[in-house]
Amino acid sequence: MPTPITIAFARHGKAHPHSPTGQDRDRELKDRGERQATFLGQALSQLACAPTLIITSPFARARRTAELIGKELAVPMRIDDELASGASAGAVLETALAACQEDASARPLIVGHNPTLEYVLALLTAGPGGDLSAMRHVRTGEAFVLSIPDATNPIGNANVVEALRLGE
């Protein structure tokens, strides 16, 4: 019998182009990014399928986005090095699916980076042979909630049920 799952993905909020250390991983959110993340937390908390767990990239901009979303959702958060900028779509998808396998009632929110999130979204909604020209651009501070009818067969079978971003 198919097991339906819900997974959300969010790209970190708008970040400064440079960090005090000069390292990409240390780039902080701009004020706009903080507002975007707070909005996402508020919007996600209103959904019937609100995330029950946040898993985030260790990069400062993603961590801060996850923290602000988490303040609104009041759910556990964990940092996963596999979600760092430059992660493969496969690694990100495995992280999300593993969270669902660990707890059948889990609805994870993955906070990460582009272009990886765009590839994951395309893989889940269009499949490996899908039309990549129709791939959605995931903007900073944007989240997508996906409904997947069967956890054992997620590729190409997901539907976007919510797309959220602060209008500015």
C-alpha cells in the first residue's frame, strides 16, 4: 500500500554578497532575508501540512533562515553537512526521504541552496526525463511544499501544493 508523504523545501533568505571572513559559508542574511524567513515561518505554520522538522545546511544564511522559520513553527531543527552549498540533488533528496523513513508522520522542511533545490524540485515533479526547460526557478526566501503519493516512488510523482514567498 502506498505511503503518502509531504516534504517542504526552502531556499535561504536574501543574503549579503560577502562575509566578514571572506568565506561563502559565513554570509549572513540581509534585513530582507530576515523578513522573508519570518514570513515563511508564519505562512508554513498556518498550513494543515506544516513541517514537523527542519533540516538545514550548515551555511550561516541557511541556518539563520531555518532558525527564524523554526521560531514560528516550534519544531526540532538539525544541521546537516550534506545540505551545504554545492550538495548534490541526490544527497538532499536522500536526507528528506530518510527523515520520512525515521518517522512516518514526519513532514520535513529542507533549508538549502540553489541550484540544488531547483534540481530536486525538477526531479520530484518532472522526473529524470522531464522537461527541464520548465524547471522552476527557486528565488531566495521561497518555499515549496510537495505532496508525494508514494514514498517508495517519489521521482516524477510529486505535486507542488504550496509555493510561498514574501511579496516585496
